[in-house]
Amino acid sequence: MLDQSISLDLTFQALADATRRAMLMQLTRGPASVTDLARPLAMSLQAVMQHLAVLESSGLVHSEKVGRTRTCRIEPRALSIAEQWINQRRNEWEGNLDRLGEYLATMEREGACHDDTE
């Protein structure tokens, strides 16, 4: 459980930055070289490499160097773990809100009954 928690922390830390999210969005269209990832960004290649290092350490991205070209690919499993965590929280809150709605409806009905007797 602790390993998954650390992995989840790294994933959300990586997703917290708009530049890294933009890079991930680009990678959802398929593998891309570091140069391709850097092209739309207003930053140095070194800064792009630092962002990629964060994405790789979180497990969201895998890169491979062939010759002089480093190609990056998205790792769907890491996103899946974050998605599962978010869905679990959503289900918990939906259940809580459903119970609250039922309670409020019961209170409203009981209040209506008490108002009729006065």
C-alpha cells in the first residue's frame, strides 16, 4: 500500500504542472521525440528534459534513446492508477451525497407531518 501511495504522490506531483500536462497531452497522440515535445513550448531543451525527468520518475512516461534521438511514450498504467484513486473518491462522495439527500428528504417529510398537527 505504501509503494502505491508513493507512486500516486509522484503521479499527482507530475500532473500538477501545466507544462507536463501539455507534454502528456501531446504524447496521447503517439510517441514523440524530445525535440517534438519541446517545439510548442517556450523554454529551453534543458528545461524540457527536466520536465521529462519528472514524468519518467513518476512512471507516466517512458523514453528510449536510439542514436541521437530520444523518443518518449506515455505509460497508460500510471494514469490508470490515478484514475482508479479518483474514481474511488468520487464513488465515496456520491454515496455520501446520496445519503445526505435521503436524510434531508426524510427530514422534510417529517417536518411536513409535524406542521400539519399544529
